[in-house]
Amino acid sequence: MLLERDEVLGTAAAAAAAARAGSGRWILLSAPVAGMGRTAVLETIVRRESGRGAMRVGRARGVAEETAFPFGIVRQLFTDDEAVPFSVPTGMDEQWLFHRLVTRLTRSAAERPVLLVVDDLHHADEPSLRWIGYLARRIAEIPVLLVVTECADQPGPVPFPPSTGGAVALRPLSESTVVRLARAADLDRDDTATCVEAGAGNPALVRALIADLGGGPPSGPKSARPHGRYRDTIADWLRRADPCLRHACLALAVAAEGDPPAGPGPDHRLCDLCTSARAPGERPAHHLDALLSHPLARGAVLAAADPEEVAALHARVAELLDESGAPATAVASRLLHVERPGATWMARALAEAAEEAARNGHVAQSAAYLRHALSGTLDPDRRAALTVRLGALELANNPTAGIRRLHTGLELHTDVRERAAAATALSAALVAVRDPDTAMRVLRQAGRAADDDELVQVLQTLGALVASHDNDEWRGAVAGLRALAPTAPPAIEPLVCGLITEYEAGAGLCSAAEALARIRPRLATRVDPRLRTAWFGSAATLLQWADCLDEARELTGLCLPGLTVPPALTDVGVQCLLSVRAEAALWEGAFDRVVAENAPLVEAAGERGVRLPHLSAMVASARYEKGDRAGAWEAVALAGQRGSESSWEWNELSYTRAVLHAADGDWHAALDDYLACGAGQSAHDFVSPVATPWRSGAAFALVRLGRRQEARELAEEELRHARTWGTARTVGRALRAYAAAVGGRLALCSLTEGAELLRPSAAPVELAEVLVDLGRAQIEAGSARKGRDTLREAHAVALRPAPAPASGAAPGSGGPAAVGRLLALTQDALRAGGVRSRNGGHALTPAERRVAELAAVGNTNAQISSALCLTLRTVETHLTNSYRKLRIARRSQLVAVLQQ
């Protein structure tokens, strides 16, 4: 059944009537692609107009294989005329032949009107085409209807006189008709949409899709359906299409697979690869664009194509994209279809795409680009560089493969400086997988092979940073740095100074003020680019220890990528900066930020065997402060066991484990871990409490265990080292431990001093803890009112908003301070101290109280909503009720009323 072809059939009927009346007509039926029903319409015209002998029918059909045979079409129309030649006549002979054939047709038509039908005129031989044109120009005087069909993407001027006929284009089926056909076959909405989109109104394709989709329930998911009839229909088109049209179809399918090349007419440039002759500027397959925009059609075309031809087209598309300045990833996505890309520009494009993908956090895709680049022909140094880069990317997902790849890249490099760079990357990777011994051997070998003093000094300085993960190596490295310091070049000296200062700060040999005096002036110095991250890492460490947290965070922001991009663990300076960023956020009370910035990295690395003890400790500490002790223990477990490694990172983890044991009430286990931390730090010549105040923790554990004298000895030693460093955080923390150990009046004085030191500092955790202990001590000493005021102050500190996140920090990582451990600690102390709220007899509910307290210290409704997991409407309702019960009208009045 023909659909939506009534207009065509009506035109044919009128032309046939005219022909039977003695005025001949011609009709050209054209369609841009096969499957539009040209032959079906032609057969319908023949059946209708020749019925009951109304017209005598002559038939012919063009075939691509016979276009070189002269008069092939004419011979089909005049089967009994043996005078039709098999060669092309010349001069007057051709005109005489044409005239004779038209005269014969005229005589035949005089007896009975004639219907001549020629299907697939585009495959007709040239002599036959000339004769058909000759006939059309004379058809008006004879009772003949000439109906021809043509598959033409963009028909040119019709070679027949317009006065005696016309061309009729067969249009695609309308969407409503396709929907009606699909519903008649009981197809669901999704399958009907497929018929509309993938069929593109082509009757043959629509019928094939309906047959495929309506053949019973699929055996698998819809995306896995084979669409066999549909694919076969398109494959058959390609087999029968002329070479240039076929190539154009493939080119369009390939071009539509991803980002198309920019600029005018890229698909025309693709089609120029076709070897078949075509008029200059003619663009084949014009109407295939809409069809090939659907992935089902593209898949069918590409499945029917020669893989080598498809690969060549992808290469050409990639070249066009590259020339037009398209993103490197768009170019590289095409090159992935090219086996062993050998051209220089291909390797360059794949390498650029790898970097672009890595910057956007697509590590797996970046690695895929590099692997493909390495499958082609490369010069040794280029292969070495790409191998090292690939090893760096693979490290996070497959540490063993990443290390092996880095080793290979190091061995491939022939240039001494490039080998040194590869060695530093490999050594950092080895540190990340907890193998500092091998890391040091790699750097030493690179140093021995270095051919200039400056490179040797760069490697020596970086080696010292790596050596900080091994106790014995660290001492020797520091001695070497001290020998280097007087003669170190200006571009190397800042890192030399920074590492020496780190050692002296840990060894209790300098104060925070002295460290800052060394570091701050050197931040303006231009350092060797190979040392930039290491220098910033060392400087940020000292700034953090000196409680200059804003400055430390600023340095980390200069080098660390955004949260969506995995950090480069093949850079030992980046590893150091990651630690500083996490610990600085922990110290300022931004616990949400610590978790958001570090937990994904710790968890992903742990799943693949890369252990990050210090970051694990930071995540665990933040979760503990947030009230999530179970989550804290999980973070500790991700780091695994220490083994024989002596890195300072494990000392941080021991300290965190001790804190968690203490929170669980297991004071024996807590004491063991505090002492283990202390042993590790002492072996590292790190006696200062600036990083891990293990003596304070051990003192609290000893007090709980009834060993107060031992606690006092440790607390006094801690306080002495803390005063040497001199920051409010370290001294205030040590004074609290000393107070716990000594008790009585001396404890009250120590806590009072600690509170005065900590109030102006950015140490909310330490301040809240000291204030709680001070408030309790004041109440016990008989100063109940003063003690309760101190406890209220502690409670306000616990509610204080965390500092605003830096640019690029994790979403939601600023806002309210933790509402976990510190808040519970201060609330328990308030209740134990007998602090009661007086609010005119209109008591707030617990939920209203929590919301009001957060609002009182400056949190917005959105921040309160996030902190308490409430909707904004609920927060607003609680605040409205609180205002009514407290008989106040403004948010600013909450502080005074709640502290009554």
C-alpha cells in the first residue's frame, strides 16, 4: 500500500489522460535516496494507466554494471529491433538512429497510446540518455507517456522541456503516518520514536524497523536489539550505490560520530576523497544528513563498511578537526579508530588530548589517549616522555602498572635532564606506594649520571624531601643540605633553607618566629621550576606549623588542582601540599572541607593499594570531630598496617588512632598508640609538639590510668618544647595537658593562661577544650558563676562558623562549624555545670534550640539547613517559633537571650 503518494499518482493520471488524447507528456520521479518507493510508484502508475489495454507498456531499468553498454536502455524498450547498435554511432548516424526510433514509436502509439517507463535513470548509459532527451523534446505531438525515475540527492536542471512535463520529488513520510504504522504494529512509545527518528520517513527503512521491533519481545535490553532487517536494508543500499555516493554516506556517518570538523563544507572535503568522477562543487548525499544523525543509521552504515575505509575517514576527519583548531580531545577521539597512528601530528594531538582530559578529571580517557599514541611510531625521547606521563596516570588506578611504566620511561630517555625528570617522578611514585628506599636509590643513580652541578644539586634537594620518609636517610639528607646551603644557587637555596628549617623546627631548635623570618622573605624568590612544588610544600608546612593558616592555604592553592582532577602523586611536592591543605583545614575547624577534599582520594587510592597514611589520619580526625567515630575508624583502616616503614606519616596515623581509642574509653590502647607515635617522632628527631602532641595525649591517658606522676613528667616536657616553638596552639594545648596532670590551683592558672593565649588565635578545637576544662575548674574552685560563663563561651566557640573555603574548595565545605564532638562536649559541660536557660517560661524545643544557637553565631538559614539536614522551610519555622517564645524580633537579639 502506497502512503502519501496520492499527489504523485494524480499527476501521472492527468499526464496519461493527456497522452491518450494525443498530447504526450513526461514525468521524472526523483528521490534523494533508495527506499523512497520510486519503483513502487512506477508499478502503480503502470497498473492503473495500462489497465484493460488502455496503453501499451514499454519497460527498461538502468543497472550500474551496464552503464558502459551503449543503448542498453533503448534496447530494453525496443526488444525486437535488431538494428539498435551495440556501439555509439557518430555524426549523422546517431541522429538518423534517434529519428528512426521515434518514428517507429509514433507509428506504434498511433495504434494504441504507449506508456514508456524507465526505472533508475541515474544508471542509464549516455547514448540512451541522449535518446530519451530527444524523445522528450518531440513527445508533445505523439500519444506517449514517458515516466522515468531517478535517485538524485540534489537534482540538477531537468534535461527535458518543461512545457510537456515535470519532475516530481518523492517526499519522506510524515511523522503522523509513521506513528500510525507503528501503532498498527502494536509498538510502544519508545519503539515508535525509533521508527520516526531512525526511519527518517523512508518507507523501506520504516517497514524494516517495524518488522524488527514488532517481531515479538526482545531477548535482551532494547539497546542490544540487532535491528537485522534495518541493517540489511542500509547495507543493500551501500552495495548498490555508486562509489562516490557510498563513500559520501560513509564519510557523513563517520563525521556524525563525534564533533564534526569546523569550517565551510567539511563533509564536501571528505567526499573529495572519492575516486569516482563528479562535477566540481557537487555535493553527494545531501539528504542523508538527517538520517545519519541517528546512531542506529550510523551504526548500520559503519557495520557494512570496510574497517580500513572507516579508519581512513576517521583519520581524515581528525586531520580536518586539527586544522580547524578543534579541541584536542575531539581530534583524539577520531584517532582512536586509527590503528597505530604514525603521523607526527597524530602523536602530538593524542598527547595534547591526554593533558586536556587529565585537567578535566578524565584520567581513564587520558590514559587511553596515551596508550594509543604509544602504539604508533615515535622517536625514542617522545616515546619515553609519553611513557612517563602514562605511568603517572596509571599510578592511581594500578600502582604496579604505573611503577613499571615509569621505570620503562626512565630507561627509554637518552637525554640526561629528561632522565633526571623521569627519576624524580618515579621516586615520588615509589614514596606514594610506601617504598622510600627504592625511591632514594633511583634519585642517587640519576644524580651520578648528571652532567652538571646544578642538576646534581636539584636532585640532592629533592632527594632530601623524599628522605623525610625514612629516619636514617633524613638525618643524612639534612647534613648534606647544611653543607650545600652556603653555596646553593639562588634558585635552589629557598628549598634548602626550608627543609633545614623543617628539621630544626621538629628538633626543637628554632621558634615559629624564627622559621617565619627565614621563609617569608624567600617566597618572593624565583626558584628552579623543577623545585617549585617542593619549595611551596616546605614553605606551606612551616606556615601551617606557625599557625599562618591563610598563607599556607594560599600556597597550596597555587599548585594543587581542583577537586575533580586527581593530584599528581608523581610529584613529591604535591604530596606535601596535599598534607598541608588537609591539616590546615583541620586546624581551623573546617572539618567538612577536610572530608570533602580528601576522603574521595583516600578511598579511591586505598581500593587500589595506594596507602596515604597522613591523609587517612586527617579524614579520620575530621570525622571524629564531626561525631562520626565509626567513619573515623574506617578511614584509619584504609591506611593499613605500618610494617617496617619509618615515614613520619605513620606517626600521624598512630596519634589519630590513639585519639580514637581515648574517645572509646580504651585508655591502655590509647597510651600505647601515643607512645608509639612518640617513639616514631623521636626516631625522626622530631621532639616538637607542633605536629603530633603525643605527650599531651599520653598525659591524659596516664591520668585516667592513675599514673599522675608520669603524666606530669610528660606534660612538663611537652610544655617546654611548646614554649620553644611559641605558637598559641601548641602552648595552649600543652597547658591543658599540664593542668590535667597537676590539678588544683596550678591547673586553674595553667588553663587561664591557655584560654588567654588561644582566644585571639585560629584554633577553635583547642580553645573550646581549654574553656570547658577551665569552666569546670572554676566551678570546682567555688567560682560557679564565672565557670558557667566560661562554659557558655566554650559553647559559643563550638557553634562558631568554620572559615569560608578558598576558591575552588569543595561545595559545602565552609559554613557552620562541626555540630558533633565539640558541641556535645560543651553541652554536656553546661548541663553538668548547672547552666539553665531563662526565657520567660517559654522553653524552646531541642530542635528549636539547635537552630537558634546556630543562628545566634552568624550562620545563615542555608548553612543551618545543611548542618542539621533540615529543609529551609523547617529552619524558618523553628526560628519563627523561637522569636515568639523568646519574645524577640530580630536575629541579632538571639545571642543575649540564649546566654541568659
